[in-house]
Amino acid sequence: MGKREQKKGRRNLTVCTWNIQTLVENFETKWFGKDVWRVVEGFTLLNFSRPLPVNGEVVVRNEGVGIILDPQATAAWRDAGEGSSRYKGIKAKYFSDLQDTGPDTTNHILVVLGDFNARVGVLGQSDDLWHKVIGKHGLDEGNLAGENILQFCTANQLTVMNNWFQKKNIYYGTWMHPVTKKHHMIDLIVMRATGRVSCRDFKVMRGANCWTDHKMIRAKFRVRFPRVCATKDKIAFAVHELSLKAKKDEYRDKLEDKLRVNTHSLETSTEDNWTTVKLSTTAAAEESVGRERRNQPEWFEENTEVLTPLIVAKNKAYTVYLTKNTQTKKKEFRKHQRIVKKAVDKAKEE
């Protein structure tokens, strides 16, 4: 990483997703019609949307959903009430829950990734419906599940990153159909459309090998993390004071008193006990040795009560500007800069 990139606060971020929970080569599910199928030793498979053959006719089995429950999940399902109507709405509930979480993260980097079991297709020559939602590179035609994904992305200003980068077709397929041997792109990486320029690469990692029929997918990002301004709490303790015997004895006595009052207990968690020790230690240090004093000019020390609030307000405005990076926030930060400069010049003249 170059010096220029370090100053900007940009960092490389790599995210991956890999579906390794599949039924590849374990056993096949090629039965028809039954909504509930007992597998073995309490495991249950919920199966629906597969038509029954009539008079020996051949029925194409290209759609359907199956959910396998272990004994504990089977018991919970039966207690809640059996019936396919209770699990047909799982996908709809997923999108509803995802929609509820979206608005709370508008100021953060948002990446949703995983096995969506949906084909979103590619952007056609005259297709303006999914403009800025998908790119023109990739595999497959879309299906109904993929259309649901694209509608959700459009409503929330999201984009599917899989098909924005031109690559060989072998680097788009994430899953191979066991019968047709055709590769499909059903594992997706979705992010906010306004941050698409921060994604530098997408690739299917074909060399990753595991007991699964899915391929790992990887995306690389260049992101900017807001710089956090130092606060008073981060000023180091004046530990050099402990070289004096009087200060050392004072710190030891105060720490013993606080630990005697705030005793740890075996009934509380390790986290709570650690918090008690930490607070006692820092409180004893504050009262005995205090914090390091910064060498400030005389004019600043004389006007610290006036200048400090102005500087704090300016730092907060700068943090907000780095986070949101809009012209409005930039103007607000510049305004605070001018106020601080005017106050500093006045303090120096006096």
C-alpha cells in the first residue's frame, strides 16, 4: 500500500461466501407427491411442489423445495403445527426480515452474500428495467426467484456484483446441475449501488475444494474507514509518576481499597469480573497519577474554556464529513474551521 493510499485511510477488504451444506452424493430425493417424508432416525424431509405422475406419464421434475429437519427441529415443527403452509412462506419472511434491516445501515458498508438459489440473468441490450442493478456479463437467463432478488435490489438501491466484471464463463458458474451438467450462477454478492465503485473484482474461486457442489465466490473492495479523532479518554496515564515512591504507594493503596469494595464473584461472568477490575484499576490511576499533560502555549491555556468546545465541535463535524462525504457536511465542517481560526487569532492577540 502506497503512502498516498494510507493518508486517505483506504484499506483492502476481501469477502467470500461458500455454501458447503449440500446433499451432494449423500442421497437423492427423487420421490413425488408426499409432503412429509421420514428419512432415518427421526430426521424428516418436508417436500412440496412436485406433481404426481398420472397413468405412468413422465413428469419433468425441475421445480420444488425440500427442507430436512433433525429430530429436535422436527419436534419443534410438530409442536408449532404441521402443514406445508407454514414453511412455504420462509422465503417471503426472509425478504421481509432483510427489508427491515436495510434502512438502519444507510451510513455503513452493506454487503449481503450467500446462496440465494436464484438466477438473475444478465442485462440485455434494450433492458432498462434492471439498469444499475445487474451488469451485462454472466450466465443464464433469469428465473422467478432471480426476479424477486432484482425487485428487492431495485427497491433498496442495491446491485448484484457477480456480473459487473467481464471474465471467462468458467468464472461465473457457482453451481453445476447434477443432471444437465450445466453451470449456473446462484451464489450472489449484493451491495449498495452507490458504493459499487469500491468493488474492484469479483471471481469464482474454482480451486477451492470441499465436499460440496458449490464454488466459493470472492469480492475485493477498496474502502475508506473514517478517521477517529483522539479524545480525552485516550490520553495516556502519567505512568512516569510511579517512579516516585509516594505516588507508587498512593496508587497501590487506592487500588487495594477499590478492589476491596468491588470484589469479583464466581457467580458472575468472566466479562463482568474483568470489567470490575478494569474500572477499579483506571479509577485508582486517575485519582493518584492522573493523565499526561500536553505542553500547550500560554495563550491556549488562558483561553482553554473558550477554545476547547469550539475545537470539539469542529472535530465532530469533520468526522461526520468523512463518514457521509456530502457537500452539505463539507460546508458545515468549513464553517467550524473558520470559527476556530477566528477564536485562535483573537486568543493570540490578547
